[in-house]
Amino acid sequence: GEDVEQSLFLSVREGDSSVINCTYTDSSSTYLYWYKQEPGAGLQLLTYIFSNMDMKQDQRLTVLLNKKDKHLSLRIADTQTGDSAIYFCAGVSWGKLQFGAGTQVVVTP
Amino acid sequence: DTAVSQTPKYLVTQMGNDKSIKCEQNLGHDTMYWYKQDSKKFLKIMFSYNNKELIINETVPNRFSPKSPDKAHLNLHINSLELGDSAVYFCASSTPRDVSSYEQYFGPGTRLTVT
């Protein structure tokens, strides 16, 4: 959506790290989310970060939040072919989840 | 044991027809949603119900009418289908832990194709 922006495409080699970036305009969201959509499936919550945190690590996933710049990123370490999907960042605005347009991540062998 | 289920998964129909999509969740959640995902993967909320009450009603044509018979079900009826209605429709549910927490569980989607 217009309140949440993401780059549309990322190609990464298997075993490398992926970094997906997102910028948002509404800073009132208490949580910020990353969702993953595999082909032909619905979205599933991958991870989230509380707005008073700068970083959250969850196994291969690292979320970084820069509140001053309203910038959120998701780093996937040791990217695998199973990580090929569309990744959406989302925040809450006016009681609704606002999704970015999604970043298509393609993992190549 | 599916958490959020939708039927049908695929729906192909002609312009002008009326169709319904059904959604059920067995997570005990209070809130359910309908989203539309267009061909560019952009996801936009359409409606939200909390305990059978409509709480979010975005700017969608009034040809779209949601109905929630109980808090585990949220159906979407579409009248006079148009080509532009072709999209993937997702149902989701959530139970906010606090006012600002919106961890949502999505169904597998219904791909609607209007010819």
C-alpha cells in the first residue's frame, strides 16, 4: 500500500544472506510484521518486532528497525531454496494491517 | 485440522453472475477479515468482523456483501460479477493480544476468474 513501501524483487544465491527492506509512514504501530507467501498459498506470519526494539533475532531471521528513518528490514541468513516466496512487511494503521506491495525473493542454486 | 479454510479454492464464472466464497476458522478467534490480492500481489483489506459485528468496511462496491453467521464463519457474496473482480480473495482471522497486535492467520485463498 501507499503507507508501506518495499522493493519488488530480490534474487539471491543459495547459501548467501538476503536482505529485504521496507519503509513505512505511520509510526504509531506498536508492532511491525513480516509475512511470507509461498506460491499458491496464503500469507503466514514469519516474525514481528515490537516498536520499542531495534533488533530481533529468530534463528536464521534478523529483523532490524530504525524508527527515526521509519525503516524495517528482514535478513535471512544462509538462504535456502525453500525461502523463495513473496515477503510482505506490515504495520497497523487505523486499526488495520497495512501491507507493503511484497518483495519477491528468488533463490538460485 | 486446517486453521483457516476457504471454499472453493478456484472459481471461474461469467460476468454478471452471483457467487459466494465461504470461510471457516477453528482457532477460536474473535475477528475475521476478507482481503483482495490483485495480479500485482497487492493486498488490500475489504471487510473485518469482530464477534459477528462489522468493524471494517473499506471502500468496495456494494456488490460485495459479507455475512458472518457466527464468529467462526465469514462468507463473501458477490453480485453481478465484473472482469475487475478477478483476483485472489483471502480470508484471515486474529485475536488481538492487545489493541495494537494484529497477528493474522490466513486461509489458502480463493482464485476468482471472471470471464
